[in-house]
Amino acid sequence: MQPSLIIGSRSSPLALAQSKTVQALLCRETGKDVTAFPIKTFTTTGDRLTGRLAESGGKGLFVKELDESLAIGAIDIAVHSMKDVPTTLNRIFEITAILPREDPRDAFISHDVPDFMSLPMGATVGTASLRRQAQTARLRPDLKYALLRGNVGTRLAKLQTGECAATFLAMAGLNRLGQSHIATHAISTDDMLPAPAQGAVGIQIRADDGKARALCAPLHDSSSDMTITAERAFLKALDGSCRTPVAALAELSGDTLRMRGEALSPDGKLRFARDVTITLSEAALGDAYALGYSLGMEIRFEAGQHIFWDIHAK
């Protein structure tokens, strides 16, 4: 039987879990079985990284091979973690659906202490995230950091062998893998704002593919789209890459949108933040974008030369 849509996915366990969720939703909406929506997996440039993302090209490395395959029609849709997607898309693509967002919080994981404030003086924290490192260093400047890359299993194995005393993962990923019990605790967003779009999954299509757009339309969650739009606009105004520690969280309640965002110096000593709530108009998505972008530009102006801005970020 000819597939209705070929789904492109990274090959990591988390990416596959996300793609299988999309597959199951498409089956539910169409009444077809999984053979109509096969999943084609890719090992991306980002998956092969050994150093920091910022030093290897920044955002886009986790979607590069999927984008190339989508462009030539080898796949019909690509399932992405939205925090990995560049803030400016190639004009031949569009994000046609955002799934309902999972828990955006960060998870603290340690076998020895209940939270990072309880870590011993000078303890080593494993992370590949400049944002998490800067946010933690702001509160605990005594801590040391080790680069910790890889999927959830790889990171937990390194924690088990004592390469570091603690690490962070996204609660959304643990939830999707059925491993929420691994988290020592979920960190309040009052203590650590997440990465922009953390916990959100998007479906990317070719902009001229009306069939894929129609099949994916029922999967779209407008509330999640609203918050992700604000956060990605904030990131776009500041630094669309990964060279600056940037965090953001938008929360929707009725027609009220609260937006919190911050940019930090890599050592955590400097922090520039905003916390604004607005009432949305009929052009709600435009309001969300404008809010995120304006707050990002305010911080960029305030921080000036105190923080490095990637003027070439996309």
C-alpha cells in the first residue's frame, strides 16, 4: 500500500517517541494503520557532535539532514523538537502543526542530593547547555562544569559512573520516554526558566504540500502555538543560535499571555530579564510574536556590549 505520508525523525529514543506520537495521532485522525505513515530515521550532524553546539554551528544541526530529505521529497513531514529549530526557516518550509506542549520545566538529577543548591562546594555538574550552566552559576558560582552530551541513557550512564555529581534534563523528554521517575525533582520555572520552546514538538512540511498540511491540521494545538511563537520571537530578537544563554517561557490563560524571558552572560554574573503580561486582541498570534520580539529587543538594548550577540544568527 502506498504510504499517505512518510515521517522523518531523528533516530534517538526521544525523537522516535515523538515521531511515534505523531504517527499514532495521524492514524487516529484518518482511521488508517501505521503502514500508511512509516517513519524514516536519520542520524543528524547534531547527533554526531562531541563538543558544544555553539562551537559547531549552532541551531540547525539537529534538523539539517531531515530538512535536506524533506526538500527533495524523500520524506513528507519532519518531526522536530521546536527548541532545535532555527528561528528563521527556509522559505520552502513551514511549521504546519504544534502538538500540545509537554512539561517545559528542567529536571535536576542526582543520586546524592535533592537539589542543586544542596550540592557540595565545588561539585561538578554535567551539562552541554550554556543556558543551564549560566543559570546554575548565577546561584552557585562555586560549582564546576563538565561537558555532557548524548541521549538520556548516555547522560545517565555518565552520572552513574561518577563523571559528575548531577545533571539536568528536560522533564518533557523524560515524560515522553516514560522515565519521569528518574528526575530527582522538577525545577520551578521561578528558579530556572527553560529554553525557548522546550517541551514543544512541531511538524514541518514543504510549504507547497497541501496534502501534508491537510492531514496534519487536526494535530495542531493553537494554545501551544501561541506560547511557542512568543518564545521563538524572543529568541530571534536576541540570538537565534546557541552562543548566548537565553531562556523564555510564555503562559496562556484565557486571553491573557504572560511572557518571562532572560539573557545571561555565560558565567551567570550578568542577567537581564523581563516579566510582562498582556491581554490578547483578535490578532492573538501576532500579539504573541510582537510581545516576544519586543521584550527580546528591550533586553538586547539594555545589555548592549555586556553580552555577546550573534549578529549572524538565523
